[in-house]
Amino acid sequence: MPPVGDAGVLPRCGDGRQCRPFPYRLEQGRRAAETRRVTEQMRGANEVSAVSEAQADIGTALPRRAVTGRGQQRDWIRWAFLLPTVIVLFVITIYPMLNSLWNSLHYFNLFTPDDKRFVGLGNYVDLLRNDPTFWPVMQITFIYTIGVVAVQFVAGLGMALLLDRAMRGISLLRTLIIIPILISPVVVGLTWRYMYEPWGVLNYVLGRFGIAPIEWVSSPSYALISIMVVDIWQWTPFVVLVLLAGLQSIPREVVEASALDGLKFRQHFTRIVWPLLRPVALIVLLIRMMDALKVFDTVYVLTRGGPGTSTYVASMYNYVLFFGNYQVGYAAAMSYIILIIVNVFAIALIFALSDRQTKDESSDTVEIERLTAADAASAA
Amino acid sequence: MAAEHEGLGPEQQNVAKRLEKLRTTTVNRRRLMINAGIAAGLIGAVRMGPEAPAASAAPALQDTVAADHPAILAAKEWVGAPAEPDAPIVLVNWEPAGERWELPKRGVYPIWQMIHPNVQIEIQATPIGEIFPKIQLAMASKSDRYDVIDDDYAFFPQLIAGGHLTNLQSYLDVDEAYKTDIYSDVPENILNLYRDKPLAEGGQLHGLPPDGNCQLMVYRKDVFEKAGITTLPETWPDAIDVAKELTGAGQYGFTATLRRGFWATHCFNTIFWSHGGEWFGNGYNEPPTLDVEAGVMALQTLLALMPYAAPGTLNAVDDEANALIITGSAVFAPNLWGGSVWTNQSTNPQYFDKIGVDIVPKGANADGDHRPIMGGLGLFVPTYSKNPDWAWQWIKFCCSKEIGKEWVENLGQPARLSLLTEYASIQPYFPALARSFPKAHRMEPIPETGELYEVFGTEVANVTTGAKAPEQALTDAQKAVEEIMRKAGYYN
């Protein structure tokens, strides 16, 4: 009888039934249990080593960072190397952010700079409660974000799964597929703008099939979808790249084991691939979501927020507040609100994806430990 | 010495030895990085070094400008010019790039050089889409970099109020002949754009306009003839009828600049004012007067024109609306920003000689009149300039009528009525401008105008896209405008 729990062999539950075929979890759980036992052993050993370490100091129990001349010199050198970067970071990032935050607490019109006055959170309250444009703009932004991220992820995952195999020409295909992300977003926007023209190539192709021209970016009904198509076209390859890297980092033995166990694709994907891919998926979803919430260049080039207000996204409104209305304080407040919203979304996404992972792993670990203990007992 | 090098001369042996060394040298990554860094440093040092004097490709001045050019002769009569400097001085003139602003000044500069060879003008151009906030920032930071700046009249009130502009009235008063000429040739409503108050209230000029602009009605003469339309639409209802008549078979009878924001507001304003409406009919310290019959009529007019709008109109700025005219997609635009782009062969090769231009329609009601929205840029001298006297001389030169021909030939659009009449053969749309200027209506001279127009333009866009009814949009716009004025401190 082969040992229970080895990869590729169905474990037996205590009552003789076959457990669900989760060989990867078996191995993961075994490792987790082993790690916990070793850690506890080491904790005991560490107490001993800490004392030994203290005794090893010359004469007395000195603090970890020895205050010697040589140490000070090393610290000074470290700071000397770090200082230029810190200065640049402060000048171009930290100071402008703090200045912007300060401005957001003021009524500050660029035309009347002498009339700058402190209003506290007044700009934020005005935006959230009194501004008739803010919530419609956020609604459009959320629709845009959810739409592009969902399509990019599903399409990207599908393409990554297709590309994760050895076949002729796959390397060339992988290289070609990333071309869109190499192009500047402004260039992409301009190119698609010409394609979307009433006399552009898309309407030409439609005309060949007898379909009437569509006002891709001139009609409020189609403009937002047209911009979403551009974003999906450009950034799905990025999703493909990242997920493909994630797929290729899954241990081959696990994949082969599932194949040997005769798992169907759906089971293979939902029980093996997806749990291992989840951390990578979280990263790519986070990155795409943050980018989509802040979209500006594509909208600016294609529609400038029109026609009407059908593509008036948050970043576009923020741009107009400063460069159109010259309301420095109000625009700064809008920037910080966008920042907060992006952070909230990011935290929510991290929480949603990582919490399930922890729960699943811990329950599997308990199950595997129980099986291991039962097998050890029966072997004994 | 290698055997194969024997028999070679000393020089040849040197070369052979060097080639041998090169052939046997191995290049590792470290060496490659070091060499690349040294090369980059050398290139950077050369690029940052002193610039070689540019070879002048321009012909000598005496070959391009006649010594008896009218401007040279007139300049000798001008009063108040400072003494010619002994050593060259450089004035910096900041201009929006392209026609109407940068190009005419470059075109007339050789004449200036003949008159004042020691006063050089460095013309710096910035795209018009970027220059206005940059001017505002430069003035707010009291930059002394610029001696003459060309800015939209809409920004003059706040620049004057901020003390950023030199009062030019005292310079102008020195030369009575020149002042009389300017006052008689440039419409007073245009000069008032650059005063702190209207002339009737004792206003003083803080800028002078070599340039003028307003919205115009543009149409295809051949299409009108073919449709049997012999009279131009006089009122807005006439314009709607004409638009309807001309739409069909891939041709559209209407276009305008209806992009959300101030573009849409400009379009609305011309129609609103032509029906007798005013934004602040009771003064700035009272709530605005937008939610009135004239406002409803204006929005309803726009809504009535939408079925005949060429694709792209809803999101068009002037470039896009003009492109629709130039390509023949749209054949009629009752109120449009534009100009030489319509009537020059280079910019409108297909229809340049078929374009007709006239004053915009008027409202059909009792208070109706032609009221195109005023445009135009004016030159001012920042308070921080180190050469205000010579800066004024350059402005005086650019606004003089003697350089009119070169100004117009270099795509200038003068504010002087005499030049608009005299050079109609060069730019066929000039007579329409001359007819329109006295009727043109300015934008509100308050710092909040930009913000008001952006907010209002969103509501106009809601109407033109069918998202809101005109009455609801006006009510919402009125509320939003009131709130902005309240926050700005005009009333409680």
C-alpha cells in the first residue's frame, strides 16, 4: 500500500471513504503542520540562543546596535547615499502632496490668489454634498472601472490559459500579444480616434456588411463603450502577461498529479489552478483597478468627457476644475477624494481575496493533520 | 612583431598593431557599461555647451523691406519713442502659437528691425490650449521674464485687478495722433475689453488689441444656390428652417461647437443674448438671470437644430466643427468660431471659394438682435517687465495700420475696421467681421467667468444629448451659478 498523502495518491479518510482529491492541499497542509512543529521547537531553542548571544557580547549585555565610531561612520555613509533620493522624493512627491493637501483646505482661485482663505473641509463637503457633477462623474467612473477590469481579467485569464502550453509558434504569439502595451496611451487614443471617425475604418468595414455607420464617439450611447474597448485592447495583454507568469509558477508536479487523478478542467481550474493563482490575480486586479479609476489620457484624446457628459470621468472633471475653472483648492480636494476612493477599493479587493485564502488553507490544514494523525496511528 | 607585419612600413605596422590589439581585446559587460557612460557624458557635455551661433537663412533686411515702407515712415512721426539704445536689447513677447497671434508678429518683425535695429524681439510661442493658465501662473508668481504678453480679453479684468498689467493709457495719451487713429478705427466695444472700466466711466486702457474675433455664420454658397435659398437666415427660426432644408443625402445642415463646458456655453450665449438675455441682468451682486424666457428659447433653439447636426457636433470644438465644414459634411453653421480656415485655399482646398460668411442670426422676439459672442486677444505689458517703454513701442507697432498688409498676409485678423475693409480681397470673411464687431457681446468681466461657463456648459450638454429638458437644465444651471457666485463672495 503506497504511503498515504504522497502526491498522486488518494488519501483515505478515517472511515475508509476516499477523500476529495486534493493532493496539492495535502502537501501544503503537511508542510504547514511541519513548519508549525519546527517553529515551536525553535522557539524553545531561541530562548537559549538569545541568552548565549547576550553572553557572547564583550563583558556586558550591550544593545544590538553597537555605538562605536565605525558604526557611526557606516550610518553616515548610508545616509549620504540615500540623501539624494530622499531629497528628490521630498521635492517632487512629498512636498507637492502636502502642499496640495493644504490647498484643499482653502478656497483658492488662481485668478484671485490674494483672496485665498481657509475653509477647512468645506471643499470636501461641497464636492460630496453640493456638487451636482461629482456623483454622476463618479458613477461613470465606476461603470468604466468595473467594465474594463472585468473584461480584461476574464479575457486575459482565458488567453493566459491558452498560452500556457508548449506548441509551435507560442513564443512568437506571446511576443506579438504584448505590442499594445508598448504603445503610448495618447498614441493609442489618437489612432482609435481616427478609426472611430464616421468615415473611419470601423464604419468602412461595417458598411461592407451593409450596416449603417455608428457614431462611436459622437453619440452618448456608444462613447463610453468605445473608450472601454480602447482600454481593453491596450491593457488585456498586461493581464495576460502577469497571469501567464502566475500560471507558469505553479509547480508542474501538482498539475501533472491532477492530470493523473483524472480531474476535469473545471475541477482542475477551480481546485488547483485558481487557489494558487489567486495572489497573482489579486495583484493584477489591483493594478488594473487603480489605473482604470484614474483613467484620463484615453478619455482626453478621444472625447474630452463628451459627448454631453457620457464619458465625463473623475480625472477629467479634476482636470477641468483646475485648468478650466482655476479652482486650485477645489481641484486639490477632488484629487484627494479620488485617492481615498482608490485606496478603499484596493483595500476592499485585498480583503475580499485574501481572507478566503486564509480560511481555506487553515481548514485544509486541520483536515490534513487529522488524516496524518489517523494514518500514523493506524500505521503504529 | 608578428610575422605577417614584417615588410610593412612603420606607419602600416602601427595600424596593423592597433588592429591586432582591437581584434584580441575582449569586451566584458563592465567595460561596455563604463564606455557607454563615458560616451553619454561626453554627448551631454557637448549638447549643454555654448550654442553655436545660428546661421541666418533669412535674406538681408534691406532685401525684404523697402526703406520707404509706410510703417517706417509713420514710425518717424510717432511721439514718445525712447532713444534708440546703443547696445542691443531683447524684449520677450509671449504669444499663442500659430495664425492670428504668433505668425503675424513674425511676419512684421523685419519691418520693426528696420525701424529699431537694436531692439530685438524674441517671440516665444505656446499652444493656445496651454497658454492661458500658464500666463496666469506667471503673473501670479510675478515673473519678470516677459515684456509683452498676448492674452484673451476674458482674463484682463482679473489681471488688471491683480495689478499685473501696466496702465497703457498714459503712453497712449502722449501720442494724440496715434490715439485718435486707434479710437476711430477700433470699435469702442472692443477697446473696452482692455479697459479697467468702460470709457464712459473713465476707464483706462491696460492693453491694446491687434486682433479681433467673434462668432460668425458660415454657409456653402453653392449648396444654398442649389437649394434655392436666396436670402440668408435673419433669425434663429429661419436658421432652423434652413438647417432642415439642407439636411439629407449625407449632408448636414448644422454644426456648432457643442462640446460640454465653455464651448457649449459660447454657442448658447450667442443665441441667448440675441434674444435679449443677460447673465447678470441685475448686476453681479444679485442672482443671475439665466432661468428666463430668453434662456429657454436659446436652449430650445439648440434642441431644434440637433436633428440636423453633423456627426461629431455634440463633442466638437472649433477645430472639429470647422473640419466638418471643410470636408463638406456640414454645409451651414449659424454661429461658429473660425476665420481664415474657411476661406484659404491651403486649409480648405475643396470649398474655399464656395464659403459665405455673415453675421449670426438674431432672435425673433421683440428684444432680438444680432449678438455674436466676442472673442479676441490683446497685448499687455506686465508690471514686472524691465523694458516697459520699449514694450509699449512694440505694441504700438503691432496695432498700427501701416503694417496691415503684412499682418493680414501672415494670417492676422485685425481689430481695425479699416484693415478689415481694405484687405477683404485677401481674406473674404473680413467684411462679415467688420459688420459683426460693433454688435458683438463680451463675456462677463469677472474672474469666475471661466468656472461659470464650464458649469453651465455641462447643463447645455445635458440638453443637447437629451438627458434633461431645457427648463430643468436652466433651473439646475441657475442654482449652480448662484452657488459659485455666493462662494466667491458676491452675495450671501
